[in-house]
Amino acid sequence: MVSVPEPELDNARPQQRRDAADDAIGAAKQCETLAAYARDEVAATLRQCWAGDAGRAARARFVKHAGDYEAAAIALRAMARTYDDLAESIASAQRDLHSALDYAHRNGLKVDDSGRVDFARPTAEAPDGEGAKKITHAHGIISDALTKASLADTDAARSLRTVEALTSIDDPNLAKKALDKNSPLGIALRLSGGLDGLHLINVPPNVLTAVNLASAETGISRKLLLAILRQEQQWYQDHNPSLRGPLTEFGRFFDWSLTLGPKPDKSLGITHMKTDTARSVVEKNREAFRLEDGRYLADLSDIELAALIEHNPDLGVRLSAHHLADLRDQPYGARTDKHLFTLYAADTPDVREKNEQYGDESDQRGGDIKTRGQNWDRNEPHLDDAMAWDDLSDEGQAQAIRELEAQTPAGHSLSLHPLYRAGLATGTGTGEPEPGTPSPSPGPSPAPPGAH
């Protein structure tokens, strides 16, 4: 979630969203009028005045136009609801913020752009701890207001992605169905919109299975583990997916591993973990990391441990999950998945302090941490959609594909773009041909008997 900075919320203009909602409602009403005219006026007139197959085809075309307009009206009304909900949430958060800022001013407190509250002057603190209570009170209201605004902004962005995808739907009933963001069709529509330039999490199925298992084992979210994979594996594209696992493969490369020298600064495996970090993880979690012969990974040399990680992506995922769980055990600056995502790159007092100060907001940060936070912001909605698709049943996925195929012109293909490959992702259009598409030319007439 991208946190809204205090000045941005302070200067927000909810009325602009309300005005946009009014414009969308006006356009929706025009579409509904045109739909009614096409279905009730024109089609009825054609039924009376134009008999035969050609007349029936013309009526069907106008009824189809009516459906197009109705579907457009549904999308526009959904857009209006999104803008109205966003305006109301922002206005509510803004009222809370202004109340807290006024309270802070009256009590000699200052508020920085991140929402942090402190004394304006060292002498402003009231005796008997009253000053600390005032800081806590003001900070709580401001924090809640910024969180409310951030959640509203995130929800609106995701709703608008669905509304944008509705432009490919011309069946009013399907358009209504797709507005349920958890429906298979709604998920599929969002996946059909592309990846905004992101590269895929290019790992084999066994690694995705390892993510699920490691998440269940440690309580670290699948989303966070997948985000780590996507972030780190762009530098690790040459692993061998045929390798099967850390236990059965150990003997195969043991002798080879002894020829390596330890490289403590090298990042290991598919999740780019340093040797020292891996060593810390296996020592803290001895029972969780053992070989088939009963030995602990903690008892291996650095050379052996590094070789094991390099050749076993599944092990890399488990080590990362346990490492993230260890980071989470110190909650200061590690309260959200995004916090842990930044700490995975650099667990320093400064990063933890900035996590506490700025929450999940990225733009107030600097250097590599800012870039990493922005990467999380770009990845998160696509990860949510890919996981939602992966969690659907086979029939749910197939039904969504069939519904999209019916909305795709015949002769065209459709393709979904989950951030990682999961389930059926392609189909062929079965809908009406695009306007102006010529009918197939008839074949040559058979030659009469005896003709040369």
C-alpha cells in the first residue's frame, strides 16, 4: 500500500472526484437513453416495417447496439461509484487530519510531512507526562487519517483497473458480473490488461510450490515471498529447473563444491541470500534444516552450504521465508510486508527507523530503498491478481476464459498475463466478427460433367 503524505492529504480536493463522478453519471444516462431508443423504438419499428431474414438481422443488430450502450452505462456508473467513494473517504480522512493539526497547533506540537508529531520547542512539554500523552493522541489521529486515505486510494486504483477492463465487455449481464472484483471474470479482465512493463516471475512450478509450503511453514505471506522472487531472480535467470531438491541432490555436487573457495559477499541462489545470512538462518532454525543423512545444514562448511543453496531453488525459498520470519520477530520497523521487503535488502537501524517514520510510503525515502519500495508498489496489484487467479478452481478459470472468448471477436486470440504462470491463460475469440469483416468468399462452382 502506498501511504498518502500529510501535505497531499491536507491539500486534497474531494470535490474534484465528485465532479468527475457527476460527469460519469451524465454519460451513463446518455448511454441508457440510447440503449432504450435502439431496443424499444428502432427495433420495434423494424419489426413492423421490415419482415423476413434481413429485417430480423437488422433488429438483432440494433438490439446488440442496445446491449453495448447498457454495458457502457454499467461501466460508467461503476466509475462514478469509485470516484464518489474515494471523495467521501478522502473528505473524512481530511477532516480528521485537520482536527489533529489544529489540536497540535493549540498544544505547541509540530507535525512533519510524514505525520510524525513532536514538540515545537523543547520547553513546550507539559509536566507529569501530559506532553507525551498529547503527542500520542495527535499522532494516533493523524496516523489513522493517513491510513484511511491510503486505503481509499489503493481501493480506488484497483476498482478503476476493473472499470477500464470493462471496455472490452458488451454484454450487460457479464459487465455486472465482472464488477465483483473476486469473480473469476473480474480477475481475468484485470489480467488481460498486461503487466505495465514488469517481467514475469520466471521460475518452474516446483519453486511456486516451495513458496506455498514455505508460507504455510513460517506464516510469511505468499505475496511477500513472490515479491522477493520477482525482485531477486532478475539477476538469477540461469538456474537449472531440472534439479529436484536439497536432500536428494546433495551427493551429486558435493565433490564439485569442495573445489570452490568461500565468497562471503556473493549473493546465493534464486533469492540472492548472503552466506552470512544463510548461516544465521540455519543456526537459528537448526531442526528445520537437515539433510537426509541426519546432518544439520548448520554443521556444513560455508563452501558446502553455498553450493547447496546455489543448486536448489526450493531451499533458497525456505531460507528466505525463515529469514523474513526472523526479521518480523523484531517488530520495530517490520510491521508490514512492505517493511519486510525493504529489510530483506538492508536490515539496518536507519531503514527500520524510516519504516516506522514513513510507514509504507515510498517517495519520502532515498536511494535504493526508495527504488525498492516503488518496485513493491508496482508489483503488488499484479501479485494480488495472479494469486487470485491461481486460487481459482480449474472450472472457475475455464468459465472466465469462455466468457472472455464470447466477448472477443472471432478470429482473434485473448491472453491473460499473470505475473507468474498459473493455470489456463489463453483462448480464441468466439464473439461477433468485427464490423466490416467480409464474409468468406464462396468456393468455385464445380465444373459440369465433361468440361475440360
